[in-house]
Amino acid sequence: MNFLLIVLSGILDIFANLALQKSDGFRHIWWGILALILVGCAFLFLAIAVDNGMYLPVAYTLWGAVGIIGSVAGAYYFFKQKLKPIGYFGIVLVVVAVGLLHS
């Protein structure tokens, strides 16, 4: 159950990042407010998972990995943003770190 809470928290973080991008630096205030609400909900689910017994370093690492990889995919899909080679290297490091965390 805690793992699902972390994944849900990561998904909310992805949508928060996309809404923040859409807000264009809070020029579109409603997108900015939506981003703040989504971030708050993401942290709430993260806190619930930790409160239910998941270790904070594990929870935060998984949450960050889901958020980072999902935000990159969402930015590419919705905003046509592309990564530089160093960005791809960073994604590989995140995946390796999560793999090491589970081993």
C-alpha cells in the first residue's frame, strides 16, 4: 500500500510540474494555484506513506525518481522539450540508483 501511495504522490508531482510549466512563471495564476495544490497533495501522500512505516530515504528516493522521469516524459510529450546528453545521463543515474535501492 505504501508503494502505491508513493507512486500516486509521484504522479501528482508530475502533474504539478506540468501545471507550473503551463503557468508560465505564474502569469496564468490558475495554473500556478493548481500546481501548488498538487504539490501539497503529493507531499501529503508522501507523509502518509512515511507515517505508515515506509522509511523516509526510500520513500523520498522513489518519489523523486517517479517525479523526475515522469516530468521529463511529460515535458517532452506536452511541450516538445528535449534533453541534452547530460540529461539522459542523469536519467540513467536515477534508474541505476533506484535499482540499487531495491537490491
